[in-house]
Amino acid sequence: MILRKKVLRSLNARKSQYIGSVLLILISTLLFSAFYSAGTNVTDSLQQFRQQAVEEDAHFFLQAPLQEEAAWEARYDLTLEERTYHDVSFAKDALLRVLRETKEIDRYALLEGEKLTGADQILLDRGFADAHDLQIGDDLSLPGGTFHVVGFMTVPDYIYPLKSETDLVKNPQAFGVAVVTADGAARLGDGSTFYSVTFGKDNKEAFKSDLQQNNFILRWIDKQDNQRMTFVDGDVKGALQVAEVLPVAILLLTIVLVSSVFSRLLKQEYVQIGTLYALGYRKREILRHYLGYPTLLALIGGGLGTVLGVLLSPSVQGMFASFYNLPPITGGVSLGVVLISLLLPFVFLLPATAYLILRVLRLPPLHLMSGQVTQPKIGRLEKRFRHLKLRFAARFQVRELLRNSGRNLLMIVGTAFASMLLLFGFVTQDSMDSLMGEQYEAIYRYNYQYLFNTFQQDPPQQGEKLSLAAFDATTASDKKTTILVYGIEPDAELIRFQDEQGARLDFQDNIMTKSLAKQLDVQAGDDVSLVNQLTSETVTLHIDRIADSYLGNLIYLPLDRFNELNGFPQGSYLGVITNDKAGYPADQLYSVTDSEELQAGYQAMIEPLRYMVFAIAGVAIVIALIVIQLLTSMLIEESQQKVSMLKVLGYRPKELYKLLLGPNTWLVLIGYLLAVPLTILSLQQMFNSLTEEMNVSFPIQLNAANFFIGLAIMLVTYQVSKLFAQRKLKKVSLQASLKAARD
Amino acid sequence: MFVEVTNVSKVYQTGEVSYQALKGVDLSVEQGQVCVILGPSGSGKSTLLNAIGGIDTVEDGTITIGGKTLTAMDDRQLTEYRREDIGFVFQYYNLIPNLTVAENVEVVTEIAAAPLSREEVLKAVGLWEFKDRFPSELSGGQQQRVSIARAVVKNPKLLLCDEPTGALDYETSKEILKLLQTINREYGTTILIITHNQAISAMAHRVVRLRSGEIIENRLNDHILSPERMEW
């Protein structure tokens, strides 16, 4: 059809408006194809790896070695494997956890190099190797002698290599894992023993209860409570959410923008549409012609975005694989994802634009040709503010704002969307800083936490005593969550909690963290029911105070009350917190936590987040530029006659910019201010859904400094887009007003 | 009769105000005739032309063109009627600005059942050498020629011209009228022209004068003049 040429030429004539729309479609399809593919491939590869390596359902530590493993396995239809590990000091401050190779559960997968064949061989996790500049072929000097690095590996229970299952951040500088053969483990001497288990049927509670009667379970960690195993799931879920929510949100914004540009195009072409009618064109032919515009935009934007997404997807997968200790992620972008990515813009754009066209096609051809329908109408608001006692410039600006309420709304929505994207990064960073920085330092005033593998009765060498046990509780949304209950000395000084008003809490009381109180919907003075993870016994606890802390699902009791609750020996304890390093023998210790290490790990983890904040800010600025530039160019195009007339009357360019573009500053400001609560609310929702599996929750915060930086970025972005607009304003000819009058 | 308008009335309703544009109009035009409809603004001549062209409807009466009764047609049938039988020439040309001269003509050849050759028609209107220009690169007279070429190329049974010289100067107007007369003679196309300009009636076979929605004069013209000889 010859009219196709008209589509191309019209798009070319208004390319500044359409390029923006194409870019938005490109960004959304790129995000979808890259992140959705990466997310699903990581999920699939992870699942495959977990199956092949036989991922544990839980692991546990016992007071005494387990006897008659085979009998337990037969009785409860489960698989057990005794495991050992050795925590060996490495370099200056690092700890390498050397695991004995397993046969049935949590088997290692080789990432590079060769499998273990000899007692002097060792496989390392790649993150640790990179952090310590270790290569395949190097020799490591460990307590049992020299070990030869033959490759890199990963194990399902250390996908995210954390020293403790409840840690939040990894730090490959300070901690890593390795695997050696059974003979190799023997060279290292006596190690710590624990057991991994997979269940054939749902009889965990019966097994635990039986085990507890025959032995004593020191710790039991289900895989869903093990951050080393579950952290990656939250992250993949996050990537999939990015892939699902962000492209749809950007496409919705694109629809609004394209519809707006398009309805203006239709208005300008009413006479042409009427003429085509008069020439005998059928409605469906006119509809098909005008659908050519969104089709072309969707084709170019969606096509380029999908191609770039396909190209980018391996890098996103690689990012996951290297951040987590994952086996190589297989699978490219599936045909299904490519098709959805290509179709998505059509699904969004075509119905919206078809609706606009059909609305125009309902008008009789005579009306269209008369041009009467395009006459601007005076709105109610405009009529109400007929008599404004303002200077002319201000009155002019108010009239502009009142007359173009649709475009103004679009400007607010567009800048709010871009601001939200910008603020996502800032708010995430601020929230993490607040959680790990201010809160951690204010509450935990010790440098080391030592947890023993048996009960201690003698007074500690130094520091304060504590004990802990894991319980289950049911949240307000009817989900099971794990809670750590601590017993600490009533006069403890190394941990300090405050209530919301800032008053220090007394450890004579039973104290619950705010994050947990929110999840369980508990107020001070309420009772909560908890199920002991080791004994499966249900206990009721009265909560006296709520601590203003988001650092985990925690309850603190006085130590004596804690021992009584758990049936532990009076005066016993399982851990010590202290400011100075203590010299406990390694075989007595279950774990050691170094606060400095934790902070260093946090800093190491926050580093990529900072880059992510910059990247998100970059995308946000691009989107803001597109939206603002598109709307200002639309504004100038619609105001050509006015601009031309003002030029004829002798207005200077600066006066024109001020009159026409001045009011938009207020709209950008309103958009930004709206974005702040919207960002906080939506991030709260997102974190709530992401951290369901992680047993943590985040207080969402935006610091004043970042609020103003964000505002400055948006205003500067607006100023930049104004520069483009000024060039366009300069191009408006003096004859435009005269021509328009004649037409 | 090729064009048969019988007792046609049309009322425009704007809010509470109603305005009767046509009051029981009767008109007949034979095939191959040029009919000029004269009248001041608001006389109903455009309404009559639009109703005959199938882009407006009437309340009462019947309109029959070449045996087809428009007043009995639905929207779809009216579209087919415009597509096959009618050519329009507008006062302000109504060309598509981002299509070239040739492409503006092609807009019609694309959909017409038996169009004439685009080249033949553009040569006939004297614009073949301008075929690759855009409308904004042409004078008003040239743009109107394109508009006429676009109307004629489908080889319509009836050519409706709404003030075809209303936006043109004296010389150019004469050229356009000459072109219309040539088309009438060469292709045997029936032409209805509405105009304010009484002088144009000299080139018509039939002259109709409207005032306030009523025909006050309807006569045959025995002394048809060539537009070159017309003066106003």
C-alpha cells in the first residue's frame, strides 16, 4: 500500500518523539529477554545441579557420634552421610574450610581442572582462589602438609560460601571452602563432624525426635534455613521479578507516551483521515494504515531489544555464576522467550493505538475534514481561573498548565517513573547501610562471638555468656519461619537494644526484634507460640518489649529463663561474646564470628551494589531524558503557532523558553516528590517477597543526602532536555502562525 | 437522469438550535453534463454536494446516482460507492503532505477497481514532471491539479468539486476550470461544481442557484463558454 510510505515519512518527520518510544521498548524487551532467560537458566541449572549432586534436606551436629547409620536409614527411609570439615587458617586472616569429599549427599561438581584422585590433591572454590590469587597447579601448605590445587569446584551446601548458615554476606578474602579426599582429610587431623540427610518421605519430625532420645542434637539446620543454600534463590527470584515487572512497567509507560504522541498525530491528520474516507477508503484500511505506526515502533524497538537481550543474557548468567559458586549455566535464550519478547510490545501497543484510531474512525468524514473536532476546548478548570490576578508571564504559564492537563499528567507520571527507578538504587543502598552499618554497630558492641559444640559450665575466660536455640513460628501470613532465641546475661553490656523511642531495653525482659514482631504481628505484652526445632515441643513465650532492630528474627531472654525453657542445664551456656580474641581450642568450637570480618564482607558485597546503583541511575536518567524530551518536543510542536506569533510580536528566545518550558520544572518536582513514597512502598513490598526465604527483613530508608542528589539529577536531566527543546523552539519559523491561520 | 435528487431535506442540530440546510430540494443532472451550483455561504450547496458524495446523510427525500439509491445505503455501502463512483476535489486540496505528487494519486489507484493510468492523468493535468515533488513544493494551482488528478484517476462516474478555485488566483482558476472542462469532454465524466463565483456558470450545461436551502433557479445553459473566455 502506498500509504506505507507515509508511515515511514511521518515517523522520520517526528523522529525525536518516536526514537524515545523505540528506546523505551528496546530497554523493556532487553531487560525481559536478558533477565528472564538468565533467571530461568540459572533456576534450571541450579535445579539440575542440586539433583545431580544430591542436595541435602538438612544437616545436624550431635553430642556423640551416630551409631548404626544403616539401621536409621532403613527405619526412616532416609540417606545419611557422616561428614567432616577442618577449618584451617590461611594467609593472614583467612579461614579455609576443607570438606571431606562425599559419596552420596552434597557431592562436589568440578568447574575447572581435574577430579580428586590422591590424598595430596585439593579443589578450591573459585571465589576464594581468585581473592587469594591461587591457580590450578599451585601448592597449598596446610597443617597436614602440602596440597596440590587440581581444580575448582562447587558443592550444593556452599553455593553461597558463608562461614555460618545464618550469616548474610560472603567475604572470599576471609572465608572459602575446599574439598579433599577422605585420605586427604585424614592428613589434616581430627576435624569437626556433622551429618547430612535426605528424606525419602516426610518423617523428619519422627526421626529428629527419635534421634534426640538416643543422642543429643546440638544443632539442626534445614536447607531452607541455610543461607548458603537459599540466598541464591532469593536473588534469582529478584532477577525474575526484574524481568517480569520492570519491562511491563516500562511498556505501560511507553503505551501512555505512544498513545499521547499518536492521538496528537491523529488529531493533526483528521483532515487526511476524512479525505481518505471521502476517497472511498474503508475503515479497516485506514485502521491498518495507522496501526503501521505502532507496528513499526514495536518491530524496531522489540527486535533490537530482543537481539541485545539475547547477546547480554550470557553476561547476566555469568554474573550469577561468579557471584555464587555455581556450575556453568547452560542454555541460551529459548525460542519462547524470544517470541514473547518480540510479541510483548505488540500486545501492549496495538490494542491501545487501535482503540485511539477506532475512536477517530467513529467520527463522520465531514467532521474530520472540517477540522472542527481539533479546535481546542476550554476546560472547566480554565473557566474557573478566568480572572487571574497575576503578572502576564505567570498567567500565561498557568493557562498552559490548565489547558494541557493530559500532557502535564504524563509529565508527572513519566518523571515519577524515572525517579522511582533512580531512587530504587539509592533506597536499597541506604537501607543496607542502615541495616549493616548503623544498626549493627549500635547493637552489637563485641568483636568476636565464639559458639561451642558442647555446653559450657565454667565461667568464660573473658566476655559475656550467651546461648541460643532455633525455634519455628507461624507468621501472620501463615508461613513457617525460623527464629533464633538467645539467652544472655541480664547485665549484658556487649549487646544493646533500644525501643522505638530510643530508650535502652533491659535484658531482664523478654525482647523481640521489630522485624520478627512485624512478621508475627506481635505487640509488646503478647504471648507467642514457638516450636523447638530439636525437640518439636511447643512453648509459649511472653514478649515484654520490642527492640528497634531489623537484624534477623531474634528473641532475647535472660540466660536462666532460656535454659529453663529449653531444658538445658542450669548455668550452662553455648557461646561467648568478647572484644578480645580468645584462645579456645578449635575442636571445642562450632563457629567463630569476627565483627570486623563481617563488616569487611559487607563492604565487599556492597561494592557491586554501588555499581548497580550507578547502572540503575544511568537507565533512570535515560528514561527521564526520553520522557521529558518527548513531552517537551510535543509541547513545542503543538505550540508552533503560538511560538511563531510571539516571535512575530518580538519576544526574545529566553522569554519564550521561560513562558513555555518554565512550568515543567514544577511538574518534574511533583513527579519526583511522588516517587519517594511510591519507591519506599514498592521496595518494601519487593523486599518482603524476596526475603520470605531468607529470614531477614529490611527497614526501607532514604537518607536526606541521597534524596537531594536524586532531586538534583532529575532537575539537571530536565535542564539537559530543555537544551534540546530550545533548539527546536529556535527553528519555529515566523511564518508558521500565518500559514496556520490560512489552513 | 444520472443524478436524481428528490425532495431532499437536511437539518443540523447544534445543542438546542436547529438549522435547516436543505428544504425539499429537487435536482436532476444528465450523464456527461457539467452542473454548477451557485449560492452564498449557508445556502446549502456544500450540504447538497456532500450528500450526493455520500459523506453526509439527509433526513428526507431520495438521492439516486447512476441508478444507485444513496439514501437507502448503510455506511459500508456508502464507502463502496465513494470508492468506485465518486471523485472529490476540495477547496484546500486535502493532499497528504508527506506523499509525493505521484504517491498522492497512487493513494486512489491502490483502491480503485479500474483506475486510469497514473502517468496519463498526471500528464493530462500537466504535472508529470513534478511527480516526485511533495505538495509543499508546489503552488496552490499545482496542488489543485494534483487534487483533480487524484479524483479523476479512478475514472469516476461523478466528479464533485467543492469550490475548486476558491483558494486560487484568477489565472490559475481559469486553468483549473479549463482542466475540468477537458476532463468532462475527454472522459465524459459528469461534474458537479459548487462555487460562489457566478461567472463559472458560463461553462456549465446546467446552472442551479440555491438560497437558504431552497433552489431558486434551475436552468439549462445553451451558450457554454470555454473558461478562457470567461471573465469575473
